[in-house]
Amino acid sequence: MQVVPIEDVVNKQPAGLTQAESDADLITLYTGLLNNPAVAGLTLQVHWDTLNPNAPTDTNPYFWNYVDDAFTAVGQWNLAHPTTTAPSPKAIQLIVTPGFHSPKWLLGKLENCDGLV
């Protein structure tokens, strides 16, 4: 599996890209990684606050574009290579990081657990 640290990759994209351009850029990156026969798939390292930036009660609580782009690239690769000698079908693994990368809306709801305060 090829590890892709989503926030690092997105932060290296040129400034001023539209979301559609960013998505296309990521699909191109993912496809290039998948073309390596030693790569069995993609492992996306993504922060929880990237995927869920808004409270669940908001109209659009989730942002799945970066994950959707990976599914698009892997789906296209698997369709184009149905009988390849490389591991097929290629797969996707998600590593969602909470803690410091928990959404701000959630962190704002936590009560202080320090008994000395």
C-alpha cells in the first residue's frame, strides 16, 4: 500500500486551484501511484477535521472530496487492468487521525477534565 498524507499533498498544490482542479490533480497523483506494480493500493492518512469540518447539524458537515478522488482513481485503474499480474484489484485503506486533529466543533464542546481548575 502506498501511504498518502492528504493534508501534506493538498498543501503542496498550487495556490488558487478550484476544487475541481484540486480533485483532478489528486486523481492524477493517485493514478500515477497506482501504476507502480509494487503498489497494492492507497492508504490515505487524513485528519478527522479535514473530513468532518462542520458540526453534524450543519447543512454540509462532511468533506469527502479527497477520499472520493481516491475511489475514483482506484475504480478507474481496476476497470482498466482487470487481468493484470499486479495485485488486482487495488484497494484503499483509510487512517483517520483524531486527537489534535479532531474537528473544532467537537473540541469546543468538551468540558475541562482538570480537577485543579
